[in-house]
Amino acid sequence: MDMACRTESKGKTRASRSIQHFSSAAKRTIKVAYEYLKKTISVEDPFPSTDESQDKSADVMDDPSYQLALQAWSDAAEKLDNELIDPTLEIIQHIRDRFSQYCGRIKNQTQPLVISAYGFRSLASLTQATDQSVEELLEANRNIVKNIKQSFWNTMNHLSF
């Protein structure tokens, strides 16, 4: 990667997040791929599992988030009839780099809904935050989690087919 594709931030050199150096067809496809990635994370697989036993030196493309990025590229290329453009590892990395950002957005948007739906309490709700009141609040929240884990709706994770 040449220096035009790098930026300096706080004394560190890192790869640029800009897609300006790609061809116009690749830029269009990347932008559509971002939307496909958002859809996949939002609707189908927000937190893909990773294989803990996977060797760190193994092929980076075996990582589930890279697979999602590659699928997003394929879907975008098909939609735009750009199937002749083969994605490079750099292109897939640009798409994959948005993965964490999109997961964070989902978390930020759903967290208030989950808190209110299950009755969790925030530390900010305490008027007098003492060690005892904080511990009581945390224990109440832990009990809610325990009840959720034991509920009927959570048992599907433990069934083997």
C-alpha cells in the first residue's frame, strides 16, 4: 500500500479508511456492500462466532467477519452487475473494517430497549450511590439475567438436534 493510502494519527501510521483510491466501479460496489453488510449484521448474524482453536497464522479469510464482508461484496457486485471486478484483500478489509462500527450501532440502539423490556436498572438511577446500593442494584440485574437464562425462550440454545 503506498503512502497516499496511509494517514497519521497521534504519531501512529495506519491504513486510510478512505475508498477514494479505488476505481469508480469498485467504490460504487463497496458502498452497496456496506449496506448489505449492515443488513446481514442487523437481521441475520449480528455476532458471528469465531473458532477459538483456529491458528492465528491461518488464512485471514477464514474469519467469519471476513466471510460476511466477502458475501456482502458478492451480493453488491451481483446487484450492480459488476461481477467482473474481483475483490482484493484490501477491498474486503475496507468492508470488514465497518463490521465493528455497525455492531456497535446495533448495540447502542437496542440497549435502551433491552433495559426497559427486561427491567434492568442503571447506576444512574440511584439517587444516593453507596457501596451497598450499587451492590444491590448489580445483584438485582444479575438476578434478571439469571431468570432470562433459565426461561423457556432461552432454552433453545441448549437443545441439540
